Amino acid sequence: MAPTESRFEAEGPTRRAFALSDNRPVDIGAIEKMSKSKRNTVDPDDIIATFGADTARWFMLSDSPPDRDVIWSEEGVQAAGKFAQRLWRLVGDIADMSAGVAETATQGQKANRIRKAAHAALAKADEDLARLRFNRCVAHVYDLANQLSALLGEVETTDGDDVRAAFRESGRILVQLFAPMMPHLGEACWAELGGERLVAETAWPVADHSLLVEDMVTLPVQVNGKKRDELTIPRAADQTEVEEAVMALDAVRRACDGRMPKKIIVIPQRIINVVV
């Protein structure tokens, strides 16, 4: 029986099928490649008419890497459609809160958090696009949308224009990330954000890698070559600050057993070794 001749119901992880003609139960077979002889094909025109071309494309790209078969499911397509609607609402919220805000050179801590989320997603997408890992690019869009939604919930009336400008920049990056996969939605969202040209005609954004450097770094601490603890310190800490922080660790003091260290070897961004 063809999928179009059946009705599916889901109860948690269990799925049941019924014939549309007489509502009799139908056995759901194993997952197989689509074949006319097996009558398990899905007409793409029906999918596009119901969910739209963007949703169909997004589902197929998100399901698996290009070198593997796509396992079609109506639930997956519906989830893709809901996410497309969510993107439209999110971009609309960003457009509303950042309307009329001029670019600002001053960036506070909150603005940097917003920009960091967007540029981190962009940097990851750049790497995965070069390797044709489209499903991972889709995952980065999901992650960025979640982060921007959460950060929008933290906006306060006292926040300055730097925060709103950061949201507008991040919203534009979000749209440019999903526009190649959902071009119709991408163009609509781009216009919502005030894009002067088509997003397809706009240069691809460049990730600001300076935003991706962590302010803090965690280093293993050894005493005479044996690991005793870990130390989280500012990346810019100097030798004296590192030595003082290391000798304040309880595990290091116990390992030293009251002896003064002969020297403390610090290999920047890698390891600290206390020689007793």
C-alpha cells in the first residue's frame, strides 16, 4: 500500500498505520529505499504543496550526510516546518528590537556574548560547508537560533544600542547561514531585517575569530611530573600571577609537603609543572 493511501498515528515512540479507504490497520514494513515496485514512493510535489520547498529541502539536508540515504518521515518534515516558522518569528523579534539602531563601535559584555554566539556558529559552518557536511550546518543554525532566543529573553530596557546592534548583526548572520538551504524564507527574513539587496547577492559574512578566543584557560598542574590538579586562570595572566595561583591550590601544597618549590615551569596555554 502506498504511503498516500495510509493514515499514520503516533503514540509516543509507537507508530500505527490505517488504510484511508476503510480504516483497517496496516502493517508498517521495514525501512527500504523508495521503489515504484514496492509502492513506497513519496511524491515531492505533494510534499512541496503541503509543507513548501524550503521545508522539504531543510529536512533532507538535516537528516543525514550527503553520502547516506535519507529516511523519510512525515514527523521529521513537520518538525522542519515548525522550525522554519520559529525562525521567521525569531527574525521578526530581532528586527523589531533593533529597528533604527545605528552601528556602534563600543561593545559591552552582553553585546559581545551575542556576537560571539553568531560568529562561533559562522566559523563552524564555514568549516563544515567546505567539507559538504550540510547536516552539521543545519545543527549550527538550530544551536544559534536557540542561543539568540535565550539572549533575547535577557534583554532589558536599560540595555544600550550596542546590544541591539549586536542582535541585528547576529540576526543577519543567522539568515545568511540558513538562506542557501531555505532561500525563500531567507529572502523574506533578509528583507525583514532591512537588507538592501537580495541575501543571495550579499557577500558571505566573515567570522571575527577574535571573539572566539576564551578569556579563561584551564591548565593541568603537575608536581614533579605527576598531575595533582587543574587551574583555571585568565589567559592573559603573567608568570607571577600563575605561580601565586598554583601555590594556593590545596592539592599542590599537600604534594609539596611543606617544601619550597625549586622552580615552577609554565608552558603557556598548555601545562604547569612544579618542581620540588
